Amino acid sequence: MNPIVVEKMKNFSLELYEPIFPRELDLGTPLEPKAGNLVTVITGMRRSGKSYRMFQVMADLIRSGVSADSLLYFDFEDDRLDPVTPQTGDEVLETFWSLHPETVEGGAYFFFDELQEMEGWGKWLRRVVDTTRATIFVSGSSSKMLSAEYATELRGRTLEYLLLPYSFREFVRYHHPDLDLDVAAFSTVDRLRLEQAFDRYLRRGGFPAVQDLSEAQAVSVLQGYAQRVVAKDVLERHNIGNPRAVLAFARKLLGLNGRMLSLRKTEHELKAAGSPIGRAMLADVLSYLAEAYLFFVVRERTRAVSLEKGTMVKAYPIDPGLARANAAAAVLDEGQSLEDAVCVELWRRLSVSRDEAVSFGRTMTKGYEIDFIAGDALFDEGLGLYQVTLSLDDPRTKERELRSLWEAMDERGATEGVIVVKEGKEQGFREGDRVIRCVPAWRWFLEGRCEASC
């Protein structure tokens, strides 16, 4: 047996990771162990809490009466294992069965962390699924983990879930466990606490490990997260030999924080700064960064085609705290932080893998911009329409945001639109059977729902 595998398996204890903060991502009830089971796959950016979400399942199983001896957890991201091959996976299973032979016939629950580190992991996992009495959970740090490029062997054999950093609901539950978030109405004191908590959420973000750190420590850790994604999931995985330019591009995107991106302009800027990189490579790197969940790429939706595939796109960081930690002080913008947080929350609520699930748009009549159009772009009906702004106190801002939504609702046949504001009261605007809801951000983030057909 592989001594490193044996050591890792014998040293693992769920107690080392307690207390386990329960996440709100519902994975359903674990299937009973059997050959041919569907595989539960959890993807998301590094350090978002994928391992702990699997620990949560393990703890629930033990509480339900499942023996801890029938649970196998193994993290394949360990440099002592390099290179990780299907043989490594076989050694893991053989070691587990030698320690717990009763599970060969009785069945087991397998939890494989960062399995994409294994070369040819798709074929190996398919063999394990077909020949082993087991229920299998897999985590990975790539949105393309189950694409045709990587694992055609598992097509139709998986249940896929995206785990993001803490939502605002989870952030409040972590820092204010005494607050009841499901009440019909909040007291004045609780409302003020929630408003203050939302301010902190925009600054700190939702990565679990930074919640109890000082601001300086959190910034350092979050900067390290971004650098590791670039190094591990872009430069190393895709064998790119221009690290300086790629890192500069990633930093630029974090600083833009959802503002319009021009690849042509970025190419010229990087060349002038001494980090030349071609526009085609920039487009590839952008897709790699999105695959690693450092950003959500948002494109323009038009009525003629689902999405405009031009070079003008917006890249929203996966977490507002991550964006702030990696941006220069000169580009910090509370409005962009709010817009970024809304974008990530829409992705969380939609729980779909299509790239076009969230987009921005312009009205056909006067070209007014709509911050977010949420819903399936294959069907341009019943889409959620959203504007995001700090406040409607300025009459000009109010008029601009309302006119954009009214016109977009007219053109798309929508009856409801939403304006998410950082500050201000909840109010509604009505024209006939159409209504625009203006919702304070802290309250909208606690609602946990999408408008229209989202």
C-alpha cells in the first residue's frame, strides 16, 4: 500500500474540523450506496468551503446512524502524491477496504476532494461508479470539470452543484446567530444591525477563513487566494508561459469589478506596461479565470441573439471582499461592490451552469442600460430585470433608473422590475399592471428569490 495514502487516511478525523458551520446549499438526501449511483459533484473557487460542505454531509450521515467506518474522505490535492493517477485512486480504495473490509459488500460513502488533480479522473471515476457499492461525492475547482473536454464518461451520471462563498444570509448567521432571519418584520434595532452587517459584508466578503481575521490579515489572505487561482488553475493547468501578463490582467479585472472590459484596450495597456499579451490569449485567459470561478463573465443580451459575442464584456469577481482586497485604493467604489454582490447573488439563486444565465442589456428604443437580466437566455420571456444603485435620493438617478426599467419591461413584456439600493426605504412604483420594486440591499439579499421566472 502507498504509505502516504495510508498516513492521510489514518490521520483524518472529522473532529479536527468541528464545529462545522452549516451551509445553505441543499445537496438533497444522500442516496443509499449501490453500484451505478449518480455522483454528487460540488464545484466552486478554491477556499469557498467545498470540503466543509462534504464534512457537513458526513456529520449528518453519522448523526443518522451511519457508521463512521463506512465514510471515506480523501483530498487528492497533496504534492506528496504527485503525479496523481488512476493508480493513486486505486490505492486509496484498496487502503480503505483493507482497513474496513465490511464495506466491500455492505457499501460505503466516498468523498473525493479536488479529484480533478488526477490525470484521467473521469474514466477512473466512471469505473468506480459502475463497479462499487457506494455513494460518491466529488469536489473540484473548475466549472469545466464535467464538460465534454474533461469527462464525457460521466455525462448524465452526475448531480451538479455550485458552492459560492457565504451569502449575506450565511454571513449574518455566522456573525449574528441570535438574529431570526425568517420573521415577518424586523425590529428597528435588528434592522440597524442588518444594515451594519451588510456594510461589513461588502468589505469583508464571504470566504469562510477570513471571517474572524483582522482587516489587514483578511486582505493578505484574499490576495493570496487570487494569486493561487492564477498560478494553479490558469498558468499551471493550461501551461501558459507569460505569468507576469496573466497576473496583471487578473488584477485589472479585479479592479474593474464589473465595469465594461475592452480586450483591445487591455491589450494595448499591458503592452505599454511591459507585459505584452495578445488579444486572443486574453480571451482565453478570461475563460480560464471564469472556469476557476475567480469571475463571472457577463455579456450583453440582445433580442436578435441570446448574447452578443463581441469583445465588450463585464467580469464580476466571485466575492466583493476578494475584489476589494485585490484592487488599488484608487479604484475602490462602493457602488461597484454592491453591483458585484448582486451579480453573485443572482448566480447563486439561479443555480444553473449556463454561461448566459446572467447578462446585461440595453433597450432597443433609446439604448438605456439594464444592469442585470437574469434567467435562461434560450427563452427571452419572463426574465428578471434589475438595476443596482446606491440610492434613489437624487431625482436624476431616480428618473434614470426608472425609465430604463419601464422601457425594458415594455420591450420584453415583463410586469415586474427591481431596483436594489444600498440606502433608502422599500417602495414601489406602478404603471398599470406593471410594478417596479425598490428594495434596500440588506433586505433583498435576505429574500433569497428571483423575480419573474428565475
